[in-house]
Amino acid sequence: MTAGRRPVAGKAPAAACRLEAAGSGHVLRISGDCRIPRLTELDGALAALPRLPAAVTLDGEALAELDTAAALLLALRLRDAGLDPAAGAS
């Protein structure tokens, strides 16, 4: 176990997403608690976004937590929007 404390699902900020224009592109900012207890919130936040452009930068700087279930949900929703989540990976 690590020395740091993990936020309790009810105490961390709710999962949130917003799409912003940034220079000549777009940034999808994801924040809050993105773990299994909050998957429904994350899915709702992703569903509420406007149509995603063909290219988007993902910004997770404001994430409190991200587990593999939420990462998979995010990857699936990006794929459903016509984006390749692995395209920018290096």
C-alpha cells in the first residue's frame, strides 16, 4: 500500500469533461474521479459533449483518479466518435 491516501468516491470531485478550442485544435479536458463508482457520471459527461472534431488532444491534468475501467470507457467512446485512441500514443 502506498503512503498517500486515495480519495473516497463520494469525496473526490465528480467526473467531468469539456471540449475547448485551443489555438488551431481542440482539447478534451477530463477531470475529477474517474473510477468504477463514477463510471455512469463519466459516461454521461462524455455523452453530453458536442460532436468531437477529427483530431483532439486529451488533457487529464485535473484528474483526481483514473482506473482501467474508466480508461477503457474513454477509449471506447473516443472510438465510437470516429477517433483512434492509440493514434497519438508513442
